[in-house]
Amino acid sequence: NTPLREYTAKLGKNIGLALGTYRYDCSRDDGETGIAGREFDMLVGENEMKFDATEPNRGEFNFGGSDAVMWVADRFNQEVRGHTLAWHQQVAKWVSEDGKKNNNNFSRRELLDILKNHIFTVVGKYKGRIREWDVCNEVLDDDQSIVRTNPNAYKLRPSIWATYIGEEFIDSAFVWAHQADPQAKLYINDYGVEFMGNTKTEAYHNLIKRLKKSRLPIDGCGLQCHLTTGQLDTLKLEKNIKRYAELGMNCIITELDIALANPYAENALDIQAKEYGAITRVFLRNDNCPSMLVWGVSDNHSWRKNNPLLFDKNLKAKPAYYNVHAQL
Ligand code: XIL
């Protein structure tokens, strides 16, 4: 069976995955790490490059996990996506108890300094070695009903950064990341922004248009694609991806998984396979979609329930895997 990465490489694209270092088992070829190395040529640390992992104490950086990601990627000759710099979750406790509260009473100036130092140190550490960074993750509020009355609007989610710095944290984060590694491609990433027409999808497009207009160094946007069977609308997904090409931007699939809708249909695995196949075709036929990444290897170790990944609990390839393969 030819690995997925061999096909996508011929098309100049990458097929990737998230792998947590807790799954690293390089002593055997048939474990999750072995599958990851054989099938995929792009790697993202599932948690290893997040704020709480890399700067657990103020000014004290821990690159143990992120170095392990780099090590695995080197060993398997994989590109690396860095994930993520400014997010409201998995923020170190010393910054904010819950990613939202300013329980340490930092001033705006201090928070800017904290974010700046974090970005310069982490991005600088891997300068030239990480192909692209998710600079900002999930900055949009889930409620974007505001676009119904104002078609160019968007609303930020409350977070330690958005509430206590203001929207400028986004602009600054992109500028700092670019200064720290001018070669790295810079992305914004979010969920619920996959299908054209949905209010959050429109808000995402509005925010990104604003960032482009402000001439920020932003190369693309990520659609996480944490889906459940029955949700995929291929046409709306493709329309959405295409309009980012008009902005001169990439639009990639960053965290794909498709959980089986509950209760399971008799042919649930085939439905899942069909949807994985359909997304793969969208990925393949759009030039501004150079990569597609799944969020984990097997149903054994997914952050979600209901068997959303390409390999089952025994690490056997599922119909979904074979149908991705069949499109290549
Ligand atoms: C998840 C990881 O998979 C879990 O291990 C962790 O406990 C929580 O975060 N969107 C993102 C990812 O951008 O960082 C999240 O990863 C899943 C949702």
C-alpha cells in the first residue's frame, strides 16, 4: 500500500497530522508514531507548542515537548506547523487562571510585553525550521449574529488578550512573529468557519479582509474542520476556500476529524469514508489549499468521542483511510 504522502508530494502538497508526544513510540514501526511517519509529511504538536507548555513560568521557557516534535519531524522528514501563539486556552496559569480573567492585574503594556516576549522567544527558537505558525487561534466569538445587520462586522471572543489588550493583539502578534522568523508562513486558525454563508464563516472572512487591508504579514487561514457526519457541505466549503484565493491567501484544512453521528447508522463508517473522500477532493483541486491535516492518528487517542479518525482502536486502517487513499 503506497503511503498517502507519496501521492500528495507529487502534487506539491502536504498531508499532515497532529501527534501528541505522549504517543511517541519509536521502538516499533506499527505504533501511532510509525503510522504518522509512514503516511504523513507534515507534523503539528497536539499540545507541545502551546503557551502553557512552552512558557510554564514567566520568562522560563520549556522546549522539551516542542523539541520532541522537531525530533520526530526530522526523523520522518516532515514539515512542521507551529500551534499556537495567541489563544484563549492552554494559556499558562501565571498569565491568566482560565485564559480570560486578568486575575494578576496585568496592565495593557505588561500583557503586550508578555505576548511579545513569548512570540519572539518561541518563534525565534525554531527560526528557519518551522514552516508555518498558527499565530492566532480561535479569536472569534461563537455568536456572530452581528453580521446579519452589518455584513462587514465580526466580534472577538473575550480572552485575556482581546479583553485586556484589545484587537491590536492580533496585529501585533503577526508583526512580532514575522520579525522573529521572516521566512515562516503565518496563519490564523478557527473552527465553525468552514461553510460559506454561516455567520461565523462570514465574520472570519471579514476579520481576515481587515487584517489584509492593514497590510499585516498573514499568508493564510486555517479551517479546523472538527466535523460530525452529516455536517459536510462540500460546495460551501469549496466556495469558501476559493474566495481566499481572491485575497491572495492560502486556506488550509488544519484539524480534520469527522465523528460518527450518534446513534450510529448501520453504514456509519462508509458515510464517514465518503465525507473524508469529498474533503480530500476539495483539498486536491484547490491550489490555494496546499495542506490538509488530521487531528490525530487513531480512534484510540482522539480528543473527541465517536471514532473520528482514519485508523481504528487497533490501529487498523478504516474505510475513511482507504477512501482518502482512493482520491489520490
Ligand atoms: C486539543 C488537544 O487535542 C487536546 O489534547 C487538548 O487537551 C485540548 O486541545 N482546537 C485546537 C486544538 O486548536 O489545539 C485543540 O487540541 C482542539 C481544538
